[in-house]
Amino acid sequence: MKNLKRWLKRSLLYASVAVFCFFSASPFIWMLITMFKQDKDLYRSANNPFIFNEPPTLEHLNLLINRTNFPVFLRNSIFIGVLVVMITLVISIPAAYSLARLVGSWGERAGIGIFLVYLVPPTLLFIPLTRVVVSLGLHNSLWSMVLVYPTITIPFSTWLLMGFFKSIPRDLEEAARVDGYSRLMSFFKVIMPLSVSGIVAVIAFTFTLTLHEFVYALAFVTSSAQRTISVGVPTELVRGDVFYWQSLMAAAAIVAIPVGLVYNVFLDRLVAGFTMGAVKG
Amino acid sequence: MEETATIKKNWTAGLRFWSDREELLGPLFLFPAILYIVALVGIPFMIALAYSFSDVTVGNTSLDFAGLQNFQAILKTPQFITSLGNTIVFTIVSQIIIIVLANILALILSEDFRGKWFARFLIMLPWATPIALGTIGWLWLLDSKFSPIDWTLRYLHLLGEPGALLGAQKNLFYLGRVELAKASIMAIYVWRMLPLAAVILMAGLTSIPQDILDQADVDGASFWRTLFQIKLPLILPIMSIALLFSLIFTIGDMAVVYVLTRGGPVYYTQILPTWAYYKGIESGALAEGAATALFLFPVLLAVAIMVLRFSRRTEVT
């Protein structure tokens, strides 16, 4: 009887895991099947959509890479991502250290203030920011996004790093200062090497956040050659009313799956940032 | 020679002096971040406010004070009322479903089972993927003619034949029928935010001290009793955090509606951000667009107050 109950519990667990996995993964499964299908297979509504009724083909992947702007979008996104990561690190590492150690009682409040900025969504600011971008002459340029994206990434990165710096014992720095390092040097010699994993996590999030961004990229840029992955794929790979479904699905899957893997690696650190230290991990 | 050495020494000593002054380093380190945020969040926010009380357009960028005129004008358009209603309904309904499902999912993922890493990867995918690309997957999954869901329903004889449960037509036209289109949008919100809410709740669950759970076990508390009287009350603060982020990301998104339905059929699935985009960017009515987007602000303010309260509570304990 007890065995039966245990067995039932396990089956229920595996069944519910399967249901959630299926719900989450279904668009991706559908992408992976679709991207290799031939037209005459895909566009026949009587065909079983889940199997290959005709042999799979790489034709559409080929089309995507060689005859669309997809590689340009990818390059643009990487260009923006790399620059935004650099700006974010240069600005948020000192800010986080300052909030964690240097500024006293009002550091906490300033930290919450910076975090609140993260809660201001792009949907609220895109209209005035578009005007700012136009008046700076950056309209239709990748630099508009390089300039504006750090407003999304700095607050969260600062918050994450602040928690990280706080977790490093003060004694270590004090020991370094006894050895003759200045305040600034002890930051570079002691804190930075100990924070490498936190900084790597910030790099991963900053980069993926820039890949995700849609609102600003849509509002700031109208020419195809300057589009990012997020906006370029849904707006440019559809010509008139013709959807190139296999190529579209390939474009989505090529980006989605590597990013998913990266997130999984850094998940715990990210959650620690979201829960604002309310959970001691 | 000696002179340069003295200068160098002075310079090093000077640097040493400056780099030891905490009261200077602190603000100096913080300054670039503050400057960036004030310049590109604070000022644009002020511009948004200025726009919404003026008569500015792309063609005529002089700011003339127009009082509440924009708000009065947009409140009269049915598209705006629909967008406002949709934003509220989509957000509330999806958040309720997310928080219920996320609790279940967090409980499941706290158990040990085979292939957990892979299951977690699959479940995290929707949140890790750029939402615009994820929505494209859904757009094709809900296609009016080739939807595999429709095919499955036909295969199960639930659709596409006389007397079938879901009707005799071949397809359900998810995005062509207002109610189904709305349901699809909410389903994607749930699909996207569920993973994040679940992992945040999971962090809360693992932080419950094991001895409390052991004690409950010794006292013979049932699964449900442990769940409702111990686990859920203890993770309530974390649940508010999960809800906060889910809410922010849902309100901050326009890709789902823009890619999936473009606000259609007609304008029945427009939300405030997409409507503000059509007004402010595509039609160039900056003032009206800014005023429309500004309707998101009261919601955000309420959320911000919630966070502040929460953070104060954690400070005390």
C-alpha cells in the first residue's frame, strides 16, 4: 500500500514535469521541426505536422544565412551587445562598490533608488527618448541603442554587483591596506579578483538583455541594415504578406537555444539579484 | 634627475592622498551612474510629462501648454479605452494565472527527479528567448490554416467535421477572433513569465529552514497542511517579489501584441504601449502618444511603493 502510494506520487511528479516542459517547449519544438521542412510538406493541411512527410531540407537555413539580412542583424546585435556590456561594467562596478562600501547610511537608499529605475519600463519612455535620439542625430543608427541600452542594464547590474561586493569580508581589504595598499588599490587588488564570477554573470545578463530589447530598437531605427535581431527578424523576414516560415523559425531557434543555455548556467546568480538578498543563498 | 623624482614622488603621494579619501571616492564612483540615469531616464521622463501637457507633434515641435487637452482627447477615442481596458485585463488575468502556476511549478522543481537539469532548461527557455522571437514561434503555432493544434484537434475528431465539439469549420482562427486572440496574448504572457516567477519562488522555498519542516513532519502535519500553513506563509514576501517582476515585465512589453496581432482584429487587442507607439511614432502625434504611455505611470507608482515597503521590512529583520 505504501509502495503504491509512493509510486503514484512519483508518476504524478513526472507527469506534471512533462506537462510544464511541453507547455514551455512547444513553440521551440515546432520551430525545430518547421525549419527543416520542405514547402510541399509544410503547406498541406492534411499532412501530419509533427513528422517529416518529405525528406528534411537545409534549403531554408541556407536562404536565411545567404539571402536575407539575418547575418547583418546578428552582427548589429553583437556589436551593440559588446559595447553596452563595456559601458555597463565601467559605470556599474564603481557605482556598486561605492554603494556597498564607501557611501555610508544613505548608500542603502541610493541603492534602492537605482533599483527603482530598473522598474521604469521602456514602454513609458520610448517617445521622449526617440526625440532625444533624433536631436542627437543618432536616429537610424546603432549608436542610438548603444547610448540608451545602458539605462536598462546599469541599474540591475549595479544592484547585482552591490550584493556581491557586500558578501566579501571587509577584513580582506583592511589587511591589504595594512600591507600598504591605498583604498583604491585594495579595490583593484582584492575586490576585483574575488568578484570575477559576479562580473561574468553581469556580462551574461547585460548581453542577453540587449538581445531581448524590442521597444527602443523598434522606435529608433527604421532602416533594415541597422536593425537588431529582436526587431529585424519579425519585421523584415516577412515580405508583404508572405511569411518565410521555415527561415523565420530557423532564425528564432538559432538565437533562442544558445541564449537559453547561457541563462541556465547563470540562473542561480540571477535569481539572487532578483530576490534582492531577501533570500540568503 | 632629482627634480623629476621629486615630482614623481609628489604625484604618487598626491594620488595616494586622493585614493584614500573615502568621502571623495564614494561620490566619485557613484557619479557616472547617477549622471547616466538622470540624463537618459530622468530628463526623458520630464519630457514625457511636458509632451503630454502640450500640443507637440513631429511636424510642429514647439511646446505650447495645452493643459489637459490631450487627456480629454484620448479619453474620447474608443481605441484608447479599449487599450486601457486590455492592458488592465491582460495584466491582472495573466498575473493571477502566473502566480498560481508558478507556485505549483516551484514545488515540483524543488523535488528531486531524473533529468532535472534538462527539464529546467526547457522550462527556462521562454524567458531566456528574446520575446519577439518567442512570439514568432507562437504566431506560427497559432496559424490560421496550418496550426498543429488545429491538426491535432481534427485528428481527435474535435474539430472540422459535422457535429464536432469545437465546430464544423476546419480551423479555430485563434488570432482572427477577438476572444481567442485575447486569450492567446494572455497565454504568451503566462508562458513567458512563468519560469522567472517559478525560480524566484524556488529560491524562497529552499530558504525555509529544514528544522521547521522536520518538526511539522514529526507533528504529523499532512502535505496540504504543511503547504498552506508553513510554506506559503513563509514565502509570501518572496511571492510579492516574483509578482513585482512579472508585473513589470508584462507592463513593459509591447512585442507580444505587436508581433502576434498588431492590435487586431481591428483594434480590439491593442494595449497602451502599442497604441502609444502607433499614435506617437507612426502617426507622429507625440503629445497624444506620450499622454497615452503616461497612463502606465500610476500602476508603476503603486508597484514602486510596494517594493519600498518590502525593502523596509527586510531591513528591519
